[in-house]
Amino acid sequence: MRTPPTGGPIVLAILYPSQWFGGDAAIAEVARSVEALDPRVEVLTVVYEEGQHLRTLRGSPEGAEEARRIAPALTDEQAAMFARVHGVIAIDLPFDVAELAPNLAWVQGVGAGTAQLQTAGLAEAGIVLTSGAGTNAVGIAEFVIGRIIEERKRFPQLRESQRRHAWEPQFGLELAGTTVGLVGLGAINAAVAHRLQAFAVEVLACRRSARPGDTAPDVDALYPTAQLHEMLGRCDTVVAAVPETPDTIGLMDAAAFAAMPAGSFFVNVGRGTLVDEAALVDTLERGHLRGAAIDVASQEPLPPEHFLWDAPNLTISFHCSASPSAMAGNLHRLWIENVRRWLAGEELVNVVGG
């Protein structure tokens, strides 16, 4: 790992729009806190944002060429910033960033997903990447619980009856005594598992690193990826929350949905590329799944003509399951701690690939 320069200044930059995480006052406060760690530190605030469509393209294997074609040119202010920085906190970076930022040693991502940042050539240049994994786990876990309860208690049907002024009792199902399977057991699904304990459910989880005899807090049984379909076959509800990697693309395909019991429910709050969307729609149309809720899609924003919009019993939200107000504080505390560690030569938190 590249170390900070021994002299000064040590230039760090915040690259995301201030309104995303607490506004100008919060950004100014975190900048002051970081600068207080070492008198050599200077924090710049220069926005570099590519937008959701380009971000999604960069995170998909087939989108790299198109992403390069439509990537924005740097402004003079951005170019001057990249020429100086040693570290940044960002959601987006330009392609071939090492050529633009010869001093760049470390990038702090703002979320758990870092696929779009990795396409900037960080690994090839020896630039360390850390993620924001865990900073939004509680908010997303609460969102997941809400989706599960909403579906089992038939809240959408009750709202529709009210809209039509029709007194039509809609009796739901109990969650207690059911089995919930978690695809992935990172910070988000660990938070989901913890919250599910209040509902007296059986919690299963599939984790790539699981070995025979492994246990995890709030989880009744762990499965390795090779036994994913076995786990799915036991579940009334399945919650997916995994990052995008070559191993997770298309993991929830037609065979995976077929392995789920008839009448089960699927939730995805990880990455859209996890799901074979045509297979999901097919299994919903055939009535094999009772329903599904997705907060992510393989193409974002989802075009108005996309087939997902009209899929039966599919609830779509728009990559908004996190709670930015709480995430902002968590993210800023993580960055401050990682800056402190970086300056001290200590191991960073959430190193990607580390």
C-alpha cells in the first residue's frame, strides 16, 4: 500500500455531492475533522459524479465500451484536483484515474458496491480501495423487513380496497414459524438476520466462505454457495444482498427460482445483475413465486418500456432502500477512522480484495 507523503501537504478530496450525505454543513464538519487529524492534511471538496446510468454500465461486464464512450470530460477544476490528491472518498472515478492522479494512493468508496470504481484501473495502479460496507446496513435491513411484512400482511391489497372505497377484508399470513433464507451474509443480511429474531422465524444463510460446522450470529444454518439451491428449497422468503462479482452475476437464474418452493417470496437489495430478470418475470407470470420486491435492476434508471414494470406481483423501488441521513454519519465516521489509520500506517477497514 502506498503511504502518505512524508512532507506536506497531504491532499484528500470529497467527490460526491454534499446533498447526498448531510448537506454542506455535514461535509464541512467532516472536512474539519479530517484536517484536525494532522496539520499536513488539506481536504478539497470537488464534485465528480457520473450518474446512475453510467455507473451501472461501468459495473456490468458488457458495459465498459459504452461507458468509456459516454464518460464525461473533466472540468478544469476536477483536473486540477486529481493532479494533487493522495486520497479521495468517492462514488465515481474517471477511467484510467492513475494517469490523471499520479499521487493517488487510496480511494474510499461510499457504498458496499465498488464495481464502478474498480473499472478506473485502481488495482492495476496499486491504488488501495476500501468500501463503505456496513454504513447503510441498518436502514436497508429495516426496508427489507418492511417489504416482507407488507407482502405477508397484504398491505397493497388493503390500500387498493381503500382507494376504491370498498370494505373488503384482506387477511394476511403470519411470519412467525416460517423460514427466511439469506443469499449473502455481509453487513446488510447480518442486520436482517438480527431483526428477524423478533419474529420467531428460522433463518438460513448462504455464504461463499461457509464451511461445514461454521456458525454465524442470528443464523440457524449456514450453506456454501454450492448448496444454494438446497437452501432455497427450504425457504418461504429469500432475501438477496450481495455485491456484484463475476460469481454473483446471474446467480438467481431460472434454476434458482425453480428451487424455491411454490408460493415463496423473493427480495433483492444487493445488485440487479444478481438476477436473471427474464427468469424472475417468467416465474412470477407462472405463479410459482407469490411475489417479489426489488430495489435494484440490471439497468438503472429502469427505462419506461422495460418489461419489469408490468410483471405481476412485483414491487419495484428505485435503489433507495438505504437511509441517507443515518448513512451519512456512519460513512463519515468510517472515513475519518480510515484516514487516521492511513496516516498511522495501520490496516484500513473494508479493504476490497484484501
